Amino acid sequence: MRRPTPLPPPVDGSTEIVHRTPARRPDAAPPTTAAETEADTPHVEPAEEERAIAPVIPLAAPTSMQRPAVIPTTVAAEDEPTSPDDGAPVRIRDVWAAARARRKALRAEIRRFTGRQRRKRALWLGGAASVVLLVLATLGAAYSPLFAVEHIRVVGAQQLDAPAVEAALSEQIGTPLPLVDESAVKAALVAFPLVESYTLEGRPPHELVVRIVERTPIGLIQTRAGFTLVDAAGVALSTSTTPAPGRPLVTVEGGTGTPAFEAIGKVMRSLPASILVQVTAVSASTPDDVTLTLGGSNAQVVWGSAEDSALKALVLETTMAARPPASVSVYDVSSPSAIVVR
């Protein structure tokens, strides 16, 4: 807060004396008149020298009676600060412009120092967007008629009729490759007992490949209906009234669901082709007494259990090459380390 500037002295050199009149209290006695005051107060003339050297001192009125004089001063507006250089007022618009320029320069510096990071991030985002677009385009094309099934090819069919299998799967023609109904394919292939397993392979743009693994028949089981061709799992593949040529006759106690039949299946699947074509009959009453009959000479092969069947087959093949079945009645390979030939 600025101190008020003192008033200048009078120009004519006269002494200005302001009498202070104290405020009257409410309970004070009424003031006396001027005549009474002069009568009671003795008059004293000031000395000439004292009046000559007496300074002109302005006396301010009591605060209770009179407010001090207001000295006009020039105060700058709050929103118009003065410039330290030339003293000209600065408008608020100039302050805002300077602040905007400072923020703009700050942003430019930030962009300059983070330019490499922003370029790297843009490259990553661009690559990810390209991959997503490529995947979406590929999926859209794959599930469209552009990749519909137009041709079905069956692979691995030796005993099966491949054209018959293709005709059974003709319902899938016109279906997009990713939308091929596997349950419908399975239902169609169940009608072919020789199919042990299968896989589906789509080859764009229009080919469906069906890879089939056929069941391996091990022999014929005589039933009331005739002679049934079965595999190692006991699945009936076909039935005829007469035995099929080249298939051994299987005799087992208890049927196809017994451990004895399971042992026969393992033994027959382990035989090499050179021995398998000579087998005309196989029998077993327990899992440990599998016996094979070779055609022509009716030589017997005592196999025993299904354990070490691969080793037994190798030993039997070597022994039969050294001593043909025509000169032998029994090959006992139940103990492959000590084969007995009679």
C-alpha cells in the first residue's frame, strides 16, 4: 500500500491553522460558547520571532470527523501489466498469444525428440493392420464359394470300391472346404466295414481328399450264416456261404470277444507275407496256445502266446528257409531262443 503524498504548503506563505475540535461524548456537558471561552482563557501574544519561523504544518482532521484527502495516482489495470522496457501497457491478448506460441514451440520440441518412437510405432501398427486384413481376407475367401468342393478323391482303397465311396460322399460337393461336415462323412463311411480309419484333406481350390486305412482280415469264422471274414478286432467284414479262397479258417474257444481271439489277431498281424500266404488254419483255446497250420504239408507251428511275436516270426522265417515245411511236421517257436523242429 502506497503512503499518501503530503499536501504542498500554501503559496502566500500564510500559516494555516486548523483547530481540532474533539468529538463530544454523549454524556459530556454541552460546550461553552466562544465568548465564554475567550473570557476564561487568557490571551497571550506570540512573539514576533516565533511567528516568523513557525513552519506551516497542515493538520489533518481527526479520523472521527474527517477522512484524509485522496491523492490521485495512476495505477495500471490488473489485466494490463506494464512492460519493463518501454512502460507501454501490454494487453491480455498479447499474453495469450505469447502463451500459445510457447505451447506450440514446446509441442514442436516434443515431436522432434519423439519422432523416431512415433515412426517405429506407426510401422508396428501398419504391420499388424496388414496381417489382420490379410487374415480376414483369407478367411472370407476360404468360406466363400470360391473354395467349394467340386471333386472328391479316395486314397488307400485296395479292397474297397473307390467310386462307390466317392458316390457316398457326393453330398459334400458344393460345400466350402472349411465347412465340410465331418459327421456326415463319418455316417457315410460307416456303411463300408472295411474302413478302419480315415482322414480328410482339403486341397484348394476345389478338391477333397479322403485317405482311408482299410481293415486287415485275419481269417474266416464259420457261423450259422456261413463263413464270416473278420479282422483282428473281430469286426465282421463280409459273410459268404462258401469260404473265400486264400483266407485261413479261425477256430477259437468262446468267440471273437475272448482273450484267445485277441492273441490270434496279434499273431496273424505279426506274420510276414511269405508265411501268411501259407497259413490255412489257426486255432487257440487260451491266449498261450496259438497254433498255425501250413498248407500243403499240413505242418504245425506251435506259437504259444502273443508275446515276442515279431521275434518269433523272424526266427520262423529263417528256420523255414533252412528246413522247408515239406520235410518238417512241427515248428515249435514258443521259445524263440530255443526253437524246436521235428
